[in-house]
Amino acid sequence: MRKALRWLLALTVLIGTLSTAGAATAAEPEATGTTDIKERLLSVPGMSLVEEKPYTGYRFFVLNYTQPVDHRRPSKGTFQQRITVLHKDTARPTVFYTSGYSVSTTPRRSEPTQIVDGNQVSMEYRFFTPSRPDPADWSKLDIWQAASDQHRIFTALKDIYSENWISTGGSKGGMTATYYERFYPRDMDGVVAYVAPNDVVDKEDSAYDRFFAGVGTKECRDRLNGVQREALVRREPLEKKYQAYAAENGYTFDTIGSLDRAYEAVVLDYVWGFWQYSTLADCEQIPADAKNATDEEIWESVDTVSGFSFYTDQGLSPYTPYYYQAGTQLGAPTIHFPHIEKSHVRYGYQPPRNFVPRSIDMEFQPRAMRDVDTWVRGNARHMLFVYGENDPWGSEPFRLGKGARDSYVFTAPGMNHGANVAGLVAQEKAFATARILDWAGVAPSAVRENPAAAKPLATFDAKLDKRGVERQRTLRP
């Protein structure tokens, strides 16, 4: 039945995309075991080649795939979605990766891909440039449409990569992998979601306040709180510095509304940003006596952690799709600042609406995250959630209910937003690795008999497996 559905979908796509697929897709050679992988990929209706980059032991392709703007009404226009394929062998399992943002066009291997020694298909999230319809109908940017993008890509490639598939992603990518599983639970054989926030009730954010009251050590918290408070106490002289900085770099503030709003947003991100991207050891770099620090020391510390360029129009523009989703479905955290007098805080944590141009309509859908949370608690199968102990985004994690099967939530001690399986305690690390290998269908007999023996099947490659947490600076997962 599934093959019949794939055939019908492929035929529909072929009819709708012949005029746009281009010369690269015209040949459509028979997909046989002896056909070159590039030809097999380009035989997929709607697939076209952007470039191929060499990497030892792999073939790496940057591709465009024709997607409908609206999966409910596919005849109402298409757009080109960028994907990449890190090809090893069609006899190996495949990992479906997305960051939830743009896609990297440099060969990279996610942790599950290294663990299973497989292929990797990576998808750019819809509406992140260049994968944006023109004109952009923002109402078609939601979690179901994005999950349907993944479903169509999987359906298009499953006949080429016919072994087991596992979806993965970190942060917003972990959220994306979870939403994909919720809407298309029969596609993947397993899910590995890293540091995925789960904001079920957007207006209830007390978990974040509890996190910041106890994270790290009191000494470290005091240092960070001191610098944050001092940056607001010295607002006038530091905003003058900000004005000069903005003028020098051509930064503007039309979206957020004013330099003053942008300044406070950067400062209020400071403590959150530190714990998201840094570790307890990094506290040594924070001024110990903020009240006696120079203006330059306060500025440099806040700029290093939060980044004064990121609430400018130029800094916000690439992330309009994220803030749109945060303000329509995903939700966004709000925290309080008990260490700062109210007279120094004019705006507080600003809503996502303030970071999206007013020309784009937004309306929040409070049931979207509740639906996903309820589904995960009652229906999770072969799902692994990994969080970092010191990552603020883990304050509202996914949890499993009685209906979950062969699914797990683990926390990596001392780790931040870059938490991974390798950072888990030894017993959980081996167990999680064994489950991933089993879901991928490549667990050696020794691992099936003794999960403690589990380890990645592929040797670590410092260049290919470069996975340091990407510093986004502004408040987003």
C-alpha cells in the first residue's frame, strides 16, 4: 500500500513540476544499483542540482527540490526548497537532519549519522532564504506544512535509500523532528531530538525563573546578574556608545521600534545567552565586581554574550521565519529579573511580534503545542530526547506518558544547548547509542546482547563531525 501511495504521489509531482524541474531532471534514468547516485537523485521529479562538493568517503550534493507552497492545495504554486545529501551507500541507513533554520552547504555529519555510519539528508526549513516562496504567504509557515515538506522529501528518496531512516535535529531542529513524528509517525524508524523546548502553555513560564534561581553556582549567578543590572543602570552612556556603533555599521531599528528597545533586549538576553552557550568554567571571564567595572568592560561582556547587532533590522531579518513561528505556534518564554529594580526595566522580555515586520500578520494558536505534547506523551515510539543540565531551554522539556514505548528522556550533566549523546553519563550514553543503532537496523550482535558495548560505528572525523553549538545570541532555540 505504501509503495502504491509513493507511486501515486510521484506521478502527481511529475505532472506538476515538468515545467520547472529543468534540464537536470529531464533524463530520468532507471534507478538501478549500477546507476550513479547523482543520476538517481536527479531522476526524482522536481529535483535539481545546485552543486556537488567532494569529501573523502562520501558524495555531497546541494540540491533544490520543488515543493508546494500549500500541501493542502498543491496546485496553488510551488517554491524551491534547498536540501543536501551526504551520500555514503544506499545499503546504509539514512538520517534526516534539520536545524529548523537554514541548511549548511558544507559537508557535516550529525551525531546519529556518525553513530549509524549512514547517509544524511538535510533540509532547509521553509521560508528561510533561499527556500522562501515569492511572494511569501506567511500563513503557510506552520509546523504541519514543514512536516509535510519532510514527508514529501522522504517519500521521494525512500526508493533510493531503502534502509531504515532516523530523523534528528537540535533545538528548533529537535522540535521539528518531533513535530514531523507527530504528523507522520509511520515515516521514520526512530527520532533523536536534542535540546528541544516544549512550551505547552505560552503564558506559564515559571519553570524558567526556577532554572535561573538555581543554575550553576551562586558566585557565577551573582557575577552575571551584576553585569546585567549594571548595563541597565548605565543605560545613558552605554546607549550613546550603541548609537555610535549603529551609525558606524549602518544598523537601523525599524522592526523593534527604537534603539532603546533593542538595547534593553540585548541586555536582558545576557544571562540567558551565557547559560545557553557557555559553561560554568566560563564564569571566570565575567567581571567579578560589576559596580566598579568600566563602561567598556560592561559593554564588552554584554556584546560578547548577547551581541549588540542582533536586534537591529539587519540582525533580525534572517530570523523572521523563527519569530513568526514563535508568535503564532511555538510560543516564547518570559522571565523575571528579581535582581534588577523595576525602574531600570522598561519593556521586559518583548514578545515575538516585536521582532517581525508589522506588514506580516500574526495570530497565536494556543492549541498547537498542547496537541504535540499530548501526542508525544501518549504515542511516542522510538523517540530519544536529550537535554543539557545547564541549558535554559530545557526548563520546559518533552515528557513521556504511559502510552510511550521504547522512548527516553536523558539529561547531560553540566552541558549547555550543545548537549548530545556523547555528553551523557556512561551508562545512558551506551544505552542511547544502542537504541539508535537498533532503530537504524545496524546494531551489531554484540550490542544486541550487551547494550553497554555500544559505540558509534563510524570513526570520529574532526572536520565532518564539527558540532559545536551554534551561537545565535538573540533569544531563540
